[in-house]
Amino acid sequence: MVVADGPTHMATDEVLLEMAGGWQSAVLRFYQWQPATLSLGYFQPAADRLTDRKLAALPWVRRPTGGAALVHDKELTYALALPPGSPWQVKESWLIRMHRIIVQAMERLLGRCGVRLVDSPRCLGDVLCFQKQTVGDVVCRGCKVVGSAQRRRQGALLQHGGILLGRSRHTPQLPGIDDLSGRSPLPVQEFAAAIIDRFQRDTGWTVEPLDWPEDSSARITQLVERRYRTAAWNFRR
């Protein structure tokens, strides 16, 4: 499980998207954020972070994907990169497919805990992703606990999303899975392993450790310094 700051994670996910365009292999990774970080969607105004003093106090980064703001604190984040074309991308929505896989993993570890996919939209706020429920999001006892966003480039697909494990002091209005399920807290490593197991069962693909190309670290560092840590990127809207 990789733990790093926001710019490093966003740069790494963008490198996965770049590599997916030339690969014939999908990549699935899991990570957590240190320190707690606010991420804004690609099209979201930077001023949105100032609507709440708790959000304004956090380090922040703009994602390469759309959607609303996320506070990455008591959370597990996944990123999935897919090459162009079949069999990697078919007519079925990968947002819904991946969310269904996550639901199955949760039920395997927690049993029936009131978790389901959203079938009708609901909006409880304008800034935070987890206050906006769209079709295919995951809710637990009516509260959103998983949301994802996508970016495409030359036919390749990057999809990453947050899985809200617990209530953060930065967003006390948002309960997580541990708060809502009424069960013991989800062990993060075991949860990630359960998602991988369900992913393999759903796709028929085998998940193996990734050998990163030699030049990938340099490219990640370049994107961190030239994009994700810069005002030109983060204040672009």
C-alpha cells in the first residue's frame, strides 16, 4: 500500500494513463494520502475550497479527472488504468462495474451492511463529492461511501476513486463505512485484497505485481514539479 502526498499520487495516476495507451495490460493500484489532502475536480473552481474553513486549511491538489472535491483522510483510494479497445473496454460502464466489485468485497468482509448502488440522483451539497449521489455511486445506509471519476487519452482510460472508510475531522458531516456498517473497522490491506479477488473473478484477468518501467519515476517527478505542485495547474480555474 503506497502512502504519499497529493501531487505524487496524481502524477502517478497520470503516468499510468500515459503508459496504458501503449500497453496491453490493465493496472490496478491502491493508495492512501499523507497528509490529509483536499483534491478538486479538473473543472472545479479553486475558490470552492474557501467555502469551508476546514477545507481551506488543508493542502490541496487539482485532479486530472472531473467531479467535485474530496477530502482524502480516512480513505482508501484506487486507480485503474486500461488500454484502448477490447477486451479492456466494452459497452458496460467501468464506473458501475468497479463499484459493483467494491460492493461485493465489502459484503464479503462485513456481510449485509446496507450497501448498494445508487439508482436515482440526490444532491446534498455543492462542493463535496460525497454530498452528491449520482447513478452508480455506492451508498451505505443512504450515505455515499464510494465515488469515482475518469479521464481518457488516446483511447486509454484512467478511473480513480475514493472509498470513505471513516469520518474525518475535516468533514465531520460525512460518515464512512466503519461508522455506518455497525461492524468492526475494515482492515485496509484485507479490504484491498478482497477487491482484487472480486476484480479477478469479475474480469477473468490475473492480477500480478507491477514492474514499473525504468523511466516512470523520472516522469512522475517531472509531473509533480511541473504540474501538480504549480499554481498554474491548481489555480487554473
